[in-house]
Amino acid sequence: MLSVDTTQLLKGVLDLAVLAVLRDDDGYGYDILRRLRTAGLTEIGDASVYGTLRRLFAAGYLTTYVVPSEEGPHRKYYALNPAGRTQLKQGGDVWREFASTMNTLLREPA
């Protein structure tokens, strides 16, 4: 029996998901992970998110800044910059088209 491995699906859309959760609010690593899990991506691993943040920063889609914390170490916040917003828009357009195609293919016959 064929089963869909959601971890494989996540690999293809994690960049877009991280950009999406940063659309309205900046966030630090664990906060971004929590937001993704709250949105329903419960199987996402910590290392995947931190690696994605580093990759998106290196690609020029995010900026960072450090905020002191009274509860522990300083927190590195990530924010979308204009290139990141463009990437989010383009990635969202591609995703919606792809999802529409998949919905058509998966539609049960009448």
C-alpha cells in the first residue's frame, strides 16, 4: 500500500512555510518552530528549521538582529526583507498553482 511520507513533503515546502510565518511578525528560532507546529506542521524537526533559517539568511531573504533576554541567552530574531517578501509572493503563487493541480488530480469522480 502506498503511503505519503509527510516529512518528504515538508522538505519541498519548508522554505516557503518559514517565509510565511515571518510575513507579519519577526521571530527567533524556537518561536518560528512553535508557530509552524501550531499551524499544523507538527512533524517538523528543530534542526530542519534552524538549517532553513541559516539557508534563507545566506540566500538574502532574511535579515537578523539580536535582542537581549532576561531569561537566558540573547535571542537572534529573523525578519523578512524585500527580497524575502518577493520570494514569498512568487513561492506562494507557485504553491497555489501546484495545489490546484493536485486537487484536480485527486478529485473523486462524480
